Amino acid sequence: MVRATAFLPSQRTLFAAFGMLLFLTVWLIAAQQVGKPQIVPPPAQVLNEGLRLSSDPAALGHLATSLKRLAIGFVLGASLALVLALLAAGLRPVRAFINVPVGLIQPIPPLAVLPIFLFLLGIGEELPISVVAFVAFKPVYIATLAGAAGVERAHLEAAKVFGARAPMVAREVVLPAAAPQIFAGLRIAMALSWMSIIAAEMIGTSAGIGFSIMYDRQFLLVNKVILGMVLIGITGALLDWLLLTIEKRLTPWRPKPQG
Amino acid sequence: MMSVTVGRALLSRARLLLMVVAVLAAWEVAGRLLALPIPPPSRFVGGALDFVQTSLYQESLLATVRRSLVGFAVACTLAVPLGLLSGVVPQVEWLLSWVLGLFRPISPLAWIPMAIIWFGFTETAGIFIVALTVFFPVALNSIAAIRTVPPVYVEGARLLGANRMMLVGEVLWPAILPDIITGMRIGLVVAFSVIVAAELIISASVQLGLGYLLYYNTLLFFRLDNIITLAVTLGILGSLINEVFVRLQQWITPWTRHVREAAW
């Protein structure tokens, strides 16, 4: 607990690299023991396939499709949440009209809406987009509301004294003050959205990265399944990094947000 | 937690109830006048009550709960010792850091095709997905639990002459237990959401489970009322688990409540 500081950081890297090596060795041995490359492929085989596919731009087409759906759904859900939360925070009369429908859908687990949307929308492009929009809505709404509730009264009153109208107060006072919470909500929403879009694509589409790994499974293309999973992981990490970077850019006055 | 506070701050209970009644009334009127895909609440509730009493529903509920709990138990058995070990011995954490860094961003649902390749359309495939889901929050909370024990606790106990056994049993254990239970609570709530999606996707085989029921009611029977009943079941189940764990936490580690009260 306390001893950790006594070591050099290079030692840490050494251990991490050794751990990775250990993992690859275990994988290799497991692959040899099982003896069925279509079930547990050796690491080299997956790497080869990866190199082969990296020179083939069509391989990334499914990822591009997923990202496009994610972008549309996320922007729809998150911006609706942002606007509604700001309205609910600022205008007392509309508050109940917004809070009640939100409160009704709130306890439904994100992935349980998938069949409901599948029923209502059928198979197609609208399904993953609306699932993402639904999933992204809740964390952003809650975070924005919490952030707006925490704005200092003095700041609001000062803005009013100087003659700022409601839209200006929302843009210049509430949004910057609530930015850390909003971004925390956006990051949760993004992680959930990325997870849900994969589920939606597995069930109700014929393109996208979620569809593609299910499709590859049917033909026992296990290398491609693993590469698809890695791609999903990397993309998820990049999306989170992207939001962190945007947050840093938009709120230069704040100390670095925690990763 | 946060949502509850916000909800309470902004909305009185009475007004909430009134709005819910208004929504239900509007639904009832609309359901009778228009041809909605959802039956009006009066008929819907009756149908839901019938559906809930079928053995198919009840056995599916049990199957889903059983899968979640087995996967949860497997994950905790691995994650808690591993998390604690890497919390105490930094070398273990360094050893695992890149490997876990590689696996952590991969969402549990992306493992579904692999689970099917390895285990087929079986019970084990679902349990595997749940175990993966639960593993990370529990492991991370266990690491954090042991890391955040204030050194002054350990030093104080040593100063007062505690031996190793006493240090672990009387100081460390009570200090880390609340965080570990919190990790388990988060893990289990997510697990219930993920198992249903896994059941929905791995639904080719005829098995029981809420996810399978959702699949059949969506794509074969076209019963939106049953789908909504299932979604409500999941919502209730999720809140119930959360509530049970919060109570359990207060009962097993009553000292955390005092800390929380002192913090207020």
C-alpha cells in the first residue's frame, strides 16, 4: 500500500511487458493444447489475419457504419437531454412535464429497450440509431440536471443584474459551470452507447461491427471475430479519449480532468 | 443515487403521482379510440397478470436469476483475491496492467460470438458473459479498497501492538469490506442487464430466460404487452438487487453508516 513509491517507473513497464508476454505464452500453449485453430487460434495466426486485413480498406467499412450510427444517435440523444435538462432546471412550470416522462423510462435497463424498439421499428437502420439515442439520453440528462443545480446562486444573480436573459444565462453561466458534470455524463453515455449499438447490430441489422463479428462467427472465422473484438475495444477507448480531449479544449480554465 | 436526489429535489411526490395518472389516463383513452400497438392499461394489466402467472415466465425468471448469480459468484471468486493481491503487491498489478488494459475496453457483449464459439448455445455461454461483466468492477473496487485504507490506520494499529492477524482481521478487513460490496453491487446490476441481452442474442436454442422470452415475444409472437411486462420485470429486478445490496451493506458493515453520518 505504502511501499509502491520505492520503485522506478521503468520497472513498472518491465513488469507490464513481462505480463503481456506471459499472457501471449499462455494463449499459445492453450492454442496448441486445444489443437483446433478454428476454436482457439494461435496469436500469430490472428496477427497475420490482422496484417492481411489492414491492407484491405473494405475491412473497416463495418466500423465506419457503426460509427456513423453512433454519431447520429448520440448527438440526437445527448442534445435532446441537454436541452430538456436545461429547460427543466431553468423553468419551473415545464419541470414536471419533462421529469415525469423521464422518470417513467428511467428504471428500464438500457438493453431492455432493444426488443421494444425492435418491435416498433423492425430491422433496419433506425434500430441502432434510436437505441443509442435512448441509451445516451439518461446519463446526460441526469448529469446536466445535477450540474445545473450546483451552479452558484451568486453567479446567476450577478448575470441577471447585468441584464442577461435566460438563453444567455444558460449559455454563459450554467453550461460552463456544469461542464464537468455534463462531460462525466457524456462519457458514461458514450460507453453505454457503444456497448448497446453492438447489441443492436447483432440482432437487427445487416451491417456494422456488431453484425460483422456475429456473421464471422457463423462461418467460424475466429480470427476475424477476435480482430473485431479488438477493434471494438480500441474504438471504445478512443471515443472516451476523444471526449476527454474535447472537455480539455472547451474548459481550458479547469485543471486537467481525471482519466 | 444521484438521480434519486435530483428527482426528489425537483419534484414533489404528489405531483409525480398526478402526472403518472394523467399519462395512464391519456394512454387508456388513446388505446380505446385509436389502434395503438399497445393495449390500453386496463386490458394490459390483466394480460400482464396472466402472463406473470405462467410457468414459462416464472421458470424463465428463475433461469435468468440463476445464470446471473452463478456468473457473479465465479467472477467474485476470481476478482476479489486478485484485486486484493494487486492492491497489496504492486508488482502483481504491474504484471496485469497491460493485459487488463487490453481487455477492459472490450464490452462484454462483444464477447458473445466468442462465447458461442467456445461453449455453443449453452448455459455456460451466458454465465461466461456475466462473469466477464462482473469481473472488472469487482476487481477494480477491490484494488481501490485496499489502496485507500489510510496508512494511519495501519501505523496506528502497529503502534498499539497489533500482530499481523489482528491487523488483517481488525483493521484491514473492516476498512475494505464496504468498497468490495459496492463493487459487487455495481457488477450485479450491470450483470442483469447484460445477461438479458446475451440471452436475447444467444436465443437460437430453446432455453428458458427473460431474454429468450423477449426474443420470442418480439420476433415470433409480436406481443408488445408481454415485452413491456418483461421490461418492467427487469426494471424491478434491477432496483430490487440494488436495494437488497444496500441493505446488506448496512447490515454487514454497520460502521460505514456512522462514517457517512459523520461526513454529513
